[in-house]
Amino acid sequence: MQEKLYKRTLIVVVISQIFGGAGLAAGITVGALIAQDMLGTTSYAGLPAALFTLGSALSAFLVGRLSQHFGRRQGLSLGFIAGGIGAIGVIVAAAINNIWLLFFALFVYGAGTSTNLQARYAGADLASEKQRATAVSIAMVSTTLGAVAGPNLITPMGNVAVAIGIPPLAGPFILAAAAYILAGLTLFIYLRPDPFLVAKAIAEEQEKQTNNMVQEANQGGQSAINRVGIIVGALVLVLSHVVMVAIMTMTPIHMQEHGTGLTAVGIVIGLHIAAMYLPSILTGRLVDTIGRHVMVVASGITLAISGLMAAFAPGESLFWMAFALILLGIGWNFGLISGTAIIVDSTNMRIRAKTQGSVDVWVALGGTAGSLLSGIIVAYSSYAMLGFLGTYLAILLIAIIIWRRMKERQAN
């Protein structure tokens, strides 16, 4: 029965993630370009990404708390629908050229971004320990279908926007609004029974069957929580996300400054997003078989190489920029799935959802900082310097694993 519900949950999550992937692509691809047009400068081009990542931080906290108390269905569906409402706000702001409404709408739109990420946990709620990373990867790989299509629909959706009398750059947000709302409705209608509530009930029943009261307390208490593991998993998720967001945010502007058209920019970002999600099914199996730590090291190495390639690649070269951004996506994918698995391994059902939400708050705040600082760094230094800084942060992932190994040896 549990295995049957596990498979059904994965199917529902996959469908919602296809819609969610299409929704998140709009902000990544054209958010910075809309702000650049309105503000007339590149210095604050990272502000839109910062706003929707800041909004995603608040949303991650709220979705995590809602999921802990009421289940994944309530938390995730409300998060996606809020993201859709934010996308509608962006469309209105672009139509009336209101920068303050744009900022507020992007903040609300961020709810869809964090909810899209938190949906990965729903697939793992009923998974066994050896299935966890694979379950997360299945949820993530389904995002690819929508996420890759989104950036490549920039020009067609721009034509739709012009046809209804709004700026062409707002076109992708029409797609985002519909996609996020559909994702939310899919989860609200079909994610029954709620996988988190079922898993929680199973865990509670297992505790009741324990005759020894001391063992019962230990099962639900501190012995089931690995605080060092939570810290390590959180650091892996935050650092890999900061590197990815910082470089990704400024790539469209960097390419446009070298004479690259919007269609080519869309191709590069589409390939980047594909690399973020498409390798997930293989990554999940690798994390479950060769280990979490090995894949974190692989993430650090891949992100470091990507940062160096971004620094040295000619801005007008579609091939080399795409290659750098593909590696950036793969490195992020390695970090996200291995970090997520470490978090799940280190928590029990009593704190899992709220801990996941809290960690994703820090991930979103890291993305906010990366977005804001990336624009400032490029404006006052160069895109190459941004790549070098990304490489430095990526290497820290390896240092974190070395630190955890030392802590484990001391404990033994």
C-alpha cells in the first residue's frame, strides 16, 4: 500500500513540476532585462532576481511551516498559486510601466520558485532510505520539460504580448502565470492522501509499537537528528545555489552587451536550465550508490570549472557561453540533490518539513545576495571577476566535506 501511494505521489509531483518548470523560466530569462529597460542601467540588473529570491525565502519558510502542520498538499498548492498571482502582477507592471509594482510583483512571484524546489521533498516522503535521492531526482527531472521550453518561447510569447498591447519582455510571464496556477491546482486536487501526513502517521505508529520507553524517546528525539548533517546539507545547498544564481543572473546581460540576440540568449538559458534538471535521474542514483559526500565534491569541482569557463569564454560565443552555463547547471544539480539527501538523512518526521523549509529560506537568501552582488560586481569590475569569485565559493564545498569527515572521525 505504501509503495503504491509512493508511486502515485511521484506521478502527481511530476505533472505539477512540468508546469512549475515553465513558470520559473520567465523570471530567470527576462526578469533582469525588464528591470534594465525600466531603470536604464545594468548596476541594478540583479535586483529582479534578488527580489524574487527574497520572496522565495519568505515563501520557503511559510510553505515549510504549512507542510509540517497541514501536509504538502496545502503548502505546495498555495505556494504555486501565489507565484502565479505574482506573474500576473509583473504583466500589469510592465503594461503600465510601474517600477514599484514590478518590484512587489517579482517578490510575490518568488513564491513559485521556492515552491518548485520544495516540491522535490514531496516525492521523498514515502521513499525508503535507499530511494530518497532517486525520488528527489525524479521530481526534479520532470521540471526539465517545462523549464527548457520556457526560455525558448521568449520570442513567441513576446509576439503574444505585443498582440494584446503589452511590452514583449512581459510575454514569458503570461506563460508563468498560467503554469504556476496549473501546478498549484494539480497538487491541490490530486495530491490525496497527503504523502507527508501519511509518512508522519506511519512514523508515529512505529513509535507506539516500541515497548521500551527510553528507546521510544530516542527514536523521536535527539538520536534521530544529526545536527552536523543538517549544517553540512544546508551549506552545500546554499553555496551551490549562490554560485549558480550569481553567474546565471548576469549571463543574459553579458551576452547582450556582446551583441547576442534574445533568441540566442534564450537558447543558452534553456540549455542551462536543462542541465540543472535533466541529469537528475542519474544524479539521484549516483548519490544513493556512491554516496552523498562524493557527489558534493563533484559539485564543487564542476561549479569551479564553470566559473573559470565563464570568466574566460568570449561573451559573443554562443558555444562557449552555453558550455559554461551547462556545467553551471550540472554542478548545481549535483549540489542540490546530494545536499537534499543529507538533510533528509539528518532529520526525523517531527521536524523534517519545517527544517526543509528553514534550509530553503537560507538557500533563497543566498540566491538574493548572489543576485544583488552579481550586478554590482559586473558593473564595477567585470563578468570575468564574477566567474572567479564563483570558482572560489565552489571550492569551499570540498572544504565542507573535509570538515564533516573530520567531525565524524572525532565522534568515533
